[in-house]
Amino acid sequence: MSRKPGSMYREIKGQAYCRREYMGGVPSNRITQFEHGQKGDYAVRMTLHVVEQCQIRHIALEAARISANRYLAKKIPQSGYHLKIRVYPHNVIRENKIATGAGADRISDGMRHAFGKPVGTAARVGADQEIMTLETTPANFTTAKLALKRAAIKLPSPCYIEVERGSPIAA
């Protein structure tokens, strides 16, 4: 069975592991901001949805956010859009690190006590769930759509963009 690189944490397996008060040493969330731009009553609203259920790591969400916001900031003034991340990475991801190399059998425990140490967090999302919402003016429609496409590339599941209101094609 061949795996895609980075798909180790993609599948949702077992129960959610999110009660941080019982865990020690959970790495902090990498997402610095959940909203960008200026809130307002914009004519165009589009949303990025995932196609299949998966876990999205906090570093992938941050990469998608940076990618979309950087493109928008270059093309549109700050007052011309509002970008919002709709999911939060609650689920803590664990990894059982196994030593490799010469003498690893003497150092490593292998699968004995294989619960694992926390290595990061992830957002568990269902099929067709909203990931990002972007509001803008009709003049910036194509730029906004391109920004969401750039963000979708960073996510582990295939994505689609739903234009909720204000499509210039319909006008």
C-alpha cells in the first residue's frame, strides 16, 4: 500500500484526544490569526470546503492562511476583503518515535508502551465542512477565488470553492 507523503495524520482514527488539562507538554498552536482584512458588508462571499473527512494539522492550516492572505494583500487593499479561518485544531496528535540505526534495539522499547508523545494538533473536519470564508467586492472576485485555490493546495484533502452570494457570472 503506497502512501502519499504527509498522509500519516490525515486519517481520522479512534476517539478524539483533546483534553489538554490531562496532558503534559502539548506543542502550542501555530495559527497566529484567525481573521484578516476588515469586517464589513461585502457583496461577494465564498467558502473553501473539503471534499472528504480528514484531519488538518495546525501547520497546514497556517500555511493555507499565509498563502491566501499574502496573495490577497498584494492584490487587494486591506479594506477590500475579510478572510476567516472556520476550524480550530483541538485534537492532539501523538507519535511513538522509534530509534533507528546501529544499536537501536538496545535503546528503543519498540512497540512496548507505544502510547506516544504529543507532537502537534489537528482539526478534525467532516466531508463538505467549511475551512475558510472570504468576503470581498465583485471587482475582486477572480483574485479572491485564486487566493482560496492557493490555500486549498496546502490542505491534505481535495477542496472546492462554493460561491454563496454575489457571483459576477450570475450578474
